[in-house]
Amino acid sequence: MNTQEAHRVLEAALICASAPLPLNDMRALFNGEVGTDTLRRLLSDLSKGWADRGVELVALASGWRFQSRPEMRPYLDRLHPEKPPRYSRAAMETLAIVAYRQPVTRGDIEDIRGVTVSSQIVKQLEDRGWIDAIGYREAPGRPALYATTRQFLDDLGLASLDQLPTIDGTPDAEAAMAALHSAPALIGDAQGSLPLDLPDESIPDDPSPVPLFSAGAQPLVKADTPPAAVSTPPEPPTTNKHEHI
């Protein structure tokens, strides 16, 4: 298979994929005959080829995907005018604390916020796929430890938690949430600059949304997950899904 044909195969797979495509799946397209370095060169070529179009190729926590450019949102929103669900201030503060202090227990979150964290808030964030219990602290009662997931990073358009904005000198939860709201690549905001030539460990080959500890644009295909939007207080918006080309 020549380079041009490999580009066509990879491009078709990325456009038709319903979720970010990890390297393992890309290698499966070629029966393992194409190595990781070659795949990265192909991805870089594809990215350059789509530079002047309404969609772009980006690297996320769980793989690569094509998505609409932020400036296309006003037009695409006319096709999907539905109102996404709203999240409470308490839920957003809880999410910010988990994102910046993980792994944390409910007790840790309550100590920072100064109020009780209800089970409903934790369940809401778990159901949305943004946080998950990753273990238990060796303490009386063995409380669950919570961390963010790859889905959380994908919804923010990030490859790792290292790309979250720093919040040095702003210890309160409200400031943390404001910093989280300023993260790049959300719907309606500028897409972050995510290099395609990342080390192998930067983009996990396993596409499952498991917790990570390293710390807007719209995909071209629809998914079953309902979108979320920014409200007051600020919330991390999620992507509105659109039909693939």
C-alpha cells in the first residue's frame, strides 16, 4: 500500500469513527503493518491537508478525531438549537476540585468547599462520565478516591491534565472553576494547539475512559451522550455532535 492509499484509509476511518480513534485501532486498519511513527507522519500530513477547511484533526486523551473548527459553531448551532442540561454551582465546584486535587475523597472535597457534598452531585458527575472512583483510601471507612476520566479530557478538548490552566495562588473552588472554564478547545472557544507528534504514552492506545493522573469544537459524528453547555456559574461545556461528512 502506497502513502496516498494509506492517507485515504486513515482519513475515512477518522471521519466515520463515532469516538476518538486510538493508535491501536489505527494500526488494526493496516493489519499491524504500519508502525506508530509512520502513523504519526500520516496524521501530520492529514492535519496539514485539512488546514484551510471547516474541520480540523486534533489529538485528545483517548485518540484522534476530526471536529468542526470553533468559528463554524454559529452556523452549526442552527441545526441543533436544543438547550443542553444545566449543572449547579456545587457540581461545578466539585468537578474543579477533583480535576485539580485528584485523587480526592468526598471528605477532601467537603474540607475545601466547607459544606457537605451530596451523593447526588457525585452521581451526576459519574453518570456524565467526568469522574470515577479509582480506589479507596486506607483510612477508617475506606472512603472512595475520585479522579477525572478520559471522557472529561475529551469533552474539554485536551490530551492530558497538564493542559489545564494553572491556578497558583487561587485556592478557592470558585477560582478553580473559573480556570477550568478558561481551558481551550471548548465549544465556541479556540481549539487548543495539540501537537500530533506526541510521545506514545501521551495518547493511550486503550480507548476506554479510565482515570488519568497526569495533569469549542464539535466532532463530525453524533453520539448518544447529551451535550452540556456553559451556564452561570461557569460549566465545562461538552461537544454538540454533528453528522459526519
